[in-house]
Amino acid sequence: METLPFTFSLAAALFAYALWFHVLAKMLTSPRVWPLVGNLSVLFENRRQIHDWIASNLRATSRFATNQTCTIALPFLAWKQGFYIVTCHPKNIEHILKTWFDNYPKGPHMQDAFHDLLGKGIFNSDGETWLIQRKTAALEFMTWTLRQTMARWVNRTIKDRLWCILDKARNEKTSVDLQDLLLRLTFDNICGLAFGKDPETLSPELHVILLEKVLGIGAKKRQKSSLEIIGNYMDVAIETRRKDPSDDVLSRFMKKKRDDRGNLFTSDNLQHIALNFVLAGRDTSSVALN
């Protein structure tokens, strides 16, 4: 008889959980959700083709009123953090990244995860810190001087390097990886524009890009040494620009820009700001060219 209340309470709890889960599962536009584990099992099953799997789920929701949006449920997380919304519809992207950008902050979890690499750069900041960098970048990229600098870097890289590689491939009748060439091209250009330093990854010999080599995907154990290499490279660029200012973005931040507290940017701030612009300019431009 003593176990009867416990059994009844357990049965009531299980029934309440089953009812809650049934209602919740019907609300989610996602792959089938299982009790306790959510989508963890299907995520593990598709771990080697995760992007294709997500794309197929987005295509499957296009016939509903969800505008190509699905929800991924992960267990063992807080209520709001357990659901990840994935979308690819242009209107949704515009809503998140432009119209109501302030309503979608990165938040402390993302900022902590990327702090070692991105610091308080534009990709990893919110509020006033983000706004200062955004306004500065928008203003500087509209100046005639910076446009001239950009044109000079792009023209030189295409004329002296990209054209030579393509001409050599034509003469030797060999194939080239155009995507790789464009990634190298945009990386060299954005480095030159950001802090006036040319890594020369696009060359006739096509050396392995050091940055990509040391930042192997999933190489968690190499993260510290990788960040040290990046930090040393950026420190040299910052020190060079302190002694010899130019028309690049880094020099402009060093001359007159301050952080959200009104203080001049420190070397760490400048390093993260420049690196964020490098990452932004490299991949976006290359993908557009492809």
C-alpha cells in the first residue's frame, strides 16, 4: 500500500510528460522527435552528411507555411536552448540580419565559444560594440581613398598572379581549382585592405595556405598553437601600422576610433577587429565570384 502513492505519482508524471511531448512534437517543423533524446539519434546517424541532411529537411518544409524553416531539438539543455531553428528563406534571413537585427543577439554562449578567435569583433559582439564597428566600417568603405586602395590591391593581384596562373594552365593544358584560386585571391585582397599586409597565398607555385593548414577542422588540440600563429601575424601587422599608417581599415581604426567606453582600441581589440574583417571579406567575396 505504501508504494501506491508513488506508483500513482509516477504514472501521472509519465502521462503528463507524454501529453506535453505529443503537443510539442506537433508544433515543431522538424524531423521526427523522440522522447528524451530529441533529434540526437538522427543527427548522429547523419553526422557525415550533416549539411545535406539539413538541406533536405529545409526542402521538405517548403510546402508548408514555415518558409523553409525547421527546428532541431537537442536534449539535456535548458528549455529555450534546446531548440535550434534553421532557415534558408530570403525573407527570414532579411528579418534576422537586417530588419530586426537587434532582436537576435549572439548571446554569451556564442561569444564565449568564439572569444579566443574573434574577441569582440563585429562577428562576435552585440549592442554598442557591434554598432561602433558597423558604422565605422560602413563609413570607411564608402570613402574614395579606401575605394582606390581596394582597386589597387585587386588590380595588382589579378594582373600579377591570377592571370599568370590561368595563362600557365592554358599553355600547359592543365586544370585548375577555380574555387581554391578565388579563395586565395580574396584572402590576399582582404588582408591587404584590412591591414596592408599581403600573405601572398595566391602565387604561381600555389603554396599550401598556412592559415588553412594550421586551422585544421576539428583539430581542437591544435587550437592554442593556431591562435598563437594568428596572433603573432596580426601583432606584426599592427606594429607596422603604428609606425607607418596607411589607408587600410586597421590604420583608420587606430587613428580615430574608440570602443563603446570611449577608450582607444587596444592591440587585442584591433587584432580581433582586423581578423573579423578578413574572415568577412574572404569567404563572402569568393562565394559570390563562384
